[in-house]
Amino acid sequence: MKPQLLRMVLIFSLLINAGVLGAAAYRGLMADNFPGLPGHLGLSPAQTQQWHATEQDFLAQLAAGTQAIETHRVRLIEAIFAEVPDPARIDAERLAIARLQDVQQQRVIEQLLKERALLDAAQRDRLAALLLAQPAGPSGVERLHRD
């Protein structure tokens, strides 16, 4: 496998993980100031009930997918830094991560479409603006290599 491709796959994997961690950290830091998505979007009680109903399974699936990606990320790093790197094992882990990330992306898209269906135009605009305001910075690997 070409080193450049391997670096890109690893960076992409780490970006996904960093995004999840960043979102969790952001949510933790903003817990006092941020009223939660239903409050921020101004959902009615009926909308809030539907929101939570669709959110519960999504969050469980997202957490399980994140854990599976992390398992393969660890295996990928171990394979890369093994005494004798096995290109087949490296590629298998890379492919597993790519498949899992694709599933995660599809889950997020499906969830956003479900949420979109619950919202009126102003609420959709607020959610889109909030999502666009989320930081997208360099991956952990990229930051490590900048120093």
C-alpha cells in the first residue's frame, strides 16, 4: 500500500474520531449555556417527544459504530508499527474502517433527514446554521506533525 494513501486513510479515521470527541467536548463546555437541541431549535412539546424518540436509537448506533471504528483504528496502528508490517492486514483494517465510516455517515444523514422532517423552516435554518458552525479542524495526526 502506498504510504500517502495510508496516511490519508489514517487521517480520515482520526478526523472522524476527533469530530465525535470535539462534539462531545463542545457539548460539555456549552452545557451551561446551550439549552440542548430541542431548546435551541424551539421545538414544541410534540416535536420534542418525536425528536427524543428518533434520537435514542441513533445515539446508541452511533456509539456502537464509533467503538467499532476505534477497535479497527487500534488494529491498524498496531499493524503499521508491527515488527514486520503486514500489508494485507493493514489493508484489511483500512477497508474495515472505511466501511464503518460509510455506515456512520449514512446513519448521520438518515438521522438529519428524520430531524428535518420534524422541523419547520425556521427550525431547519437554525439547525443547519448550528451544524455549519461546528469546528472542522486538523486531525490529531496532522497536529502532531506540525510541531
